[in-house]
Amino acid sequence: MSPFEHAMLAVNGCLATRLQEKWGWSIAAVAGVSALTPDWDGLTLLGSGALFAQAHRVWGHNLVAAASIGVLLGLIDYRFDVLGHCGRRLRRWLPDPPRPVQWRVEQHRSVRGYLLWSIVAAAAALSHLAGDLLFSGGMGLADWELQLAWPFSPRGWVYPMVPWGDVGVTLVFAAGMFAMLRRPAGVTQVARVTLIAVALYVLVRGFCFA
């Protein structure tokens, strides 16, 4: 999966649960950012190609690391409103939306909020692993397994359904995003339809790819 697809999978998953209606769009934003965090192990490419081959899809792409970093990011964002500050700065360079965006509903911090933010962020990070399990191979490349139980087990996992470079899911997410812009009042319904369309595409593409 591409970074765009990872982020949109998490954001649509959050919107489909209607959490933004009660907690504001900040919770969808933290889901999108958290979904990208397992790829931190790709920074090992700055060290050497050999280190990248050893670390990528291992150090950050396992259940313990992904969930832990997701929880940490969720707690930090809920406490300090990091994405909120970034969003407010970004709005200086963007036109005003057609309707007011409720970024964050509650102003005080609560145990329930900390728990919810950490769960959503961890689930979003884990969705990255689910995506990488299904998107693999193609274009003459071998499947790249994920060591989900690392460092406790070196066993690799992969269930290739969609080859790398396939733009079908990207187009589905892009269509869903534009539909939300046209119908901001129906983002929950659009998110659910988008996720169903993605799941159907992966299933159909998987049978063709096999």
C-alpha cells in the first residue's frame, strides 16, 4: 500500500464509526498519521541498503512496535494537540472551508479521551500491517513478508492479493474523498461505502492476481 492508501484506510475507518461527530476531526487526523508510523523502519535506508533490507517490514512492521508507537502517538497528540496546532498553521495557507470544521469538541482532558485516542491510534497503526499483508509482489518482484511476531519469532507472513503499483484502491479512496467534499454532511456514509468498495476490489483483484 502507498502512504496515501494507508492514511485513507485509517481515516475512513475512523469516519465510518462516526467518532468525529462527538470528538471532532482531530481524532480522524491522528488515525491517518498513526497509520503511517510503521514505515519508520524505512529510514534505515539512510544507513545502507543492507540495513534497509534487514530492517524494513521488520522493526516497525510487527504487532508490538506498531501498537506501542500508535498508543504513544495517540497519548501525545491528545495531551498536547500536536495535529491541532499543525492544522491551524496550515489553514493560514488554505481557503476557508464551505462549512466550519469542528476540530476538537472537548477542551479539557479526560481519562476516556486518553483511552480513546490511544486505541484509535494503535488500531490505525495496525491497519498498516493489514494493508501490507495484502499488497505485495507483482511487477516481477517477490512477495515481501512481514515478521509480525518479531522479535519473538522470525516467521514471515504475507497474503498477496493486490500487486504493488496497482492504482485501483488509490482511485477508490480518491473518489471517496471527493464525494466527502461534495457531501460533507454524509461523510460517515461515504466512508462506509468507500471501505466496502475497497474490500470488494481487493477480493476481486486477489482472485485475478492469483
